[in-house]
Amino acid sequence: MKKLYTVIIAALCVPMLLTSCKKALDNVDENYSVASQIFNDSTLAVLNLNYIYEQNLPGWAGISPSSAISNPTGISDEGYADVKFFRGTLGVSEVGDIATGVNVTNNYGKIRFINTFIRDVKAGSLPAGTKNRLISQALFLRAFRYFDLVRLYGGVPLVLTPLEAVGDEAKEAALVPRSKTSDCIKQITADLDTAIKYLPKKWASSADWGRFTAGAAAAFKGRVLITWASPQFVTEGVSDPNAPASIPERWEAAYNTCKQAVTLLGTDWKLNTSYQNMWFSEVSNPEAVMVTGYNNLTTETRKPNTYDNQARPAYMGTGSSSTYQPTWEMVKAYPMLDGKAPGTSTKYTYNDQNFYQNRDPRFNATIAYNGAVWPLIGNQNYRLWTYFVSNKTVEPGTASTTGFYCRKAVDPSVLQSNVQFVGTDWMEIRYAEVLLNLAEAAAATNRPQEAYDNLILVRARAGIEKGADNLYGLSAGLSGAALINAVMYERQIEFAFEGKRFWDLRRRKLFASVLNGKVRTGKQINLNAGAPASLSTSPYVGRDALTNDQAYAFFTILPKNLDNGYTIAWKDEYYFFGIPQATMTNNPKIQQNKGWGGNFDPLQ
């Protein structure tokens, strides 16, 4: 998304532009608003909109510097972080994305800027069609911001116009109570419906690549309604025998929206032909439904994604450590090449010693393991070695904590001197998500064949074997909860390390069954006594000529606990976080959530 990004850079100069415009407009009526000058000019209005894009588009794994959930990978079973969420010690004020101050780094600061933009565009003299396109993009981002809040806390104060900032009356008017969660969802979907109505199916110019489309708005609405229909927003507790398993009309609405998204995206969006290389397609990448652009410049207009440098081994970049490290649980989760779970395939035998053999191709596209061929820094034949000799790692520098690395979307062509400037774009919504959202909604509304059809599309692209039954490893005859579980398993594999797993576990209320009472683990691979010098003695001459099977004959793979001193203890109240005390002190009309000492019911 390099072309849109150059426009966004110009937008970052808008505050200065507003100041310098004062000199250019010295001879106009002092009472005539500068905003009216800006929003009578389509070029300046677009620059302001681009600034809003820049404020609100999420970074890698769906996070930004101000996100309340700053490391969703580490709060799941795919990665590791020592967090209070899993120790069961999270405090009421520790998820603080419903901040009290008004600045562009928190949700309400961003919402205020969006609301001001919408108000000023409406007041301007631009043609109606131009206004509708500008406002619709801003409404998409307002929906994005409110959804971020709702999935954290439930219902929040709905502020749809910029509030005045001066005077006692303005202060009192700013004390807005929380709206019901259902009213927030209604507003979010209304904003997205407007975007669907007025945004184009495809922008005519490649310079507009990355702008929201009608299909992107429908796809995001599908994500919202899938979440709204999920157990997080339906059941009081996982053990409540009287709680309904689902609300059918919510799932039906989700299904219709997901179906609409596929229709609107049409033939211009589809699965990229390559799971491994889709991240390196930029303008017109058919997989990228909602995308955040980065660049690889080294000048003052640089905008690197930072992910690449954090994911690769530290000695292959300029960072001090690697952040995205798969757990053994994630490594073992991948299906075999025939699509069957490890241990269930009759074609491919699985064992922990040779875990790398005959796996779903997404395994090798995502997991970097001891002995893997991992092209890096321009070396197409680079072998990654993470084993230990006499309890000392053979890795240069610090060893991987888990024994593994994430290689997804790490650019193999970038030289080590430039890894801090990698410009790979982030796809917040991939076409694969559109298909799997539709599959989940179809399964929940008793449309099993449609669920199968979309699961098969994703598995076929991955390179899983078709099988004699043409089901790509899926079990035949699934329906209802069993079919939904198949969709969730597919999401775990397809979206590994894309920030989706945490939110999926949360909305489906799966933390207790998947993680509670357990510890996440890694592996330490030790070289056995009597191994050849090529493996045991630096500089390991001839090591890379060994096949993995030859090398692993000399390794012992030992378990390594990552959650040390505790077992995971996610609490039911974490499905809706507490409102920070500072927020309620600042606005006494805001009620605390149930489970955190308050009476607000996030399920209403």
C-alpha cells in the first residue's frame, strides 16, 4: 500500500497546514471557519481523511502502540508471555483502553477526531457523492473503534458528535453513561451499513489501493456479528446450565452479512494462490480485504512494520530478542499432509521425535524449527539450528525460549542491514477470514454443506491432499458444534500469529477448556554423546549437508515448561474486563461491569 501511504504522509502535515492556512486566509472574514475552507476542497478533505486512516489502521497482529491488548499471541496457546491474564491476578484497572484523556492515542480521542471530520464534511460544500464516500470511510473507522471497545468491556458510552470542551455545561454534557451492548452493536452495524451503501466495490485508481470498499465493510460487519453471536455475548458463564447455547437470529444475521461480503468482494478478491508468499504481494493483492500499508524507506517518511525484525532470530536482525516464538502446543497442532490431526492419520505416522515430517504445508510456511531450511538475508539455503551441545546453544546469541521461531511473513530477501526497514503490509482482514467467517455462520445456521465448501477452499489453497473423499482431511458428516469446532481448528492453523487466536478463544469462551490448569511448553533439543563432529564441534563443517532425519537421530528432545510456578487460571470475569477506576472517577455516570463489583450487564 505504498501509494496510499505517500498520501497519508502528506496528511500528517495537516495540523501544520491548518496553521499556515491562517496566513493565506488573512483577508477573509475572521468569523469564517478554517474548517469550512478545508472541507470545501476535496483534496484537503482527503488529506484529513488519510490522517484518520493513519490514526486508526491497526498494526501487525491487529495491535497498535496504544492497544489495551498489546501482545495477543502471548495470551493464547500459540505463543508465550508471562501475563496476569493467565496467572489470574488481573486488576480492575489494568485493561485501560477506555481512557479518560482526549488525545489521538486512545479510542475516544480517535473517535472525537472522526466525529469532527464527519461533522465538517457534512457542513462543507462538496458534492453529495464525494461527501458520502468520505463520510463512509470515516464511519467504517468509527465502527472499528467502537467494536474494539465493545469486545473489551461490553457496552460503552456512545458519542456520535464532537463534544464541546469548554464550560460547566460542556463538562456536564460530556458525562455520558454507558449504552447497552446491543445498542452499541446496532450503531456499529448502522455505520457499516452506510459504508456498504456508499463505498465502491473497487476503487478505480491503483493510487487508492488500501482504501475501504463496500466488500471490506461487509467483511468487517461479518466479524462484528460473528462475535456478537458467539458465547461471550450470550452466556453468563460456561457452567450455567440454563444459559442458551446461542441466539439463532444473531447467527442468521451473521450468515447473511458474511454471504453479502463474499458477493460484494466478487472476483476481485479471492485467496492468494500462495499461502507462504501472499504477504509479499502489495498493490492488488487479492487476499487483502482490509490492509495497513508500510514502506521500506530509510528517509524521514519511513514506516517499517517492525514485525519482521521482531519475528526473525535476533542474530539475523537488529533487535535484542525474538518476540514471536511458537509453543510446542502450537507446533503439534498442525495437521498432517492429508489434513488429519497428528495421531489420527492412517496415511502419515506422527511421532514427537520427527514432528516435522509430512505436515500441512502451512507448518513449514509458519514454523521455523531446528534443522529447517529457512531462506534469510538472501541465503536461499540457510539452515536454522537451535539445538544444545553440553547444555550450550549452538545458536549465535540468545537461544529461542521455546525452541522455535515464527517464519510467517518474514521477508527472505532482505539483507540484515535493512531488516529494521521492512515494509511488508499487514492484512487485518484476509479473504480467508471472510470464507471462514461464512463457514462458521453456515455451521451455526444448519447449512453444513456451505461450511464444508468454504473450509475446503481454504484447505485446498494450503496444499493439503484432497483425499479419496475430496474432503481434504475433514471428517464427513459433521454438523452443529462439531462442525464449528472444525472451523475453529482451521482458524487456529490458518491465522497462526496473526493476533486472531486470543480473540477467538475469548469470544467462544474456550480459555477454561483449552488452557486452564495447564502450562504451555517448549522444547530443548540436546545433542547426544557420540554425535559426529559436523554436529558437535564448531564450526560444524558438513552439518548443513545432513538431512533432518540423519541429524535428528543424534538428538534428544526434552520438554521445557514456559509457565513456571503456576498453571493457567483465566477467570470468567475476563470475558468482559473491568472499567478502570480512573475512568469512573472522571465520569461518575459510567457503571462498573458485573464480576468487577458493579451492576452493568454486558450481555444486554
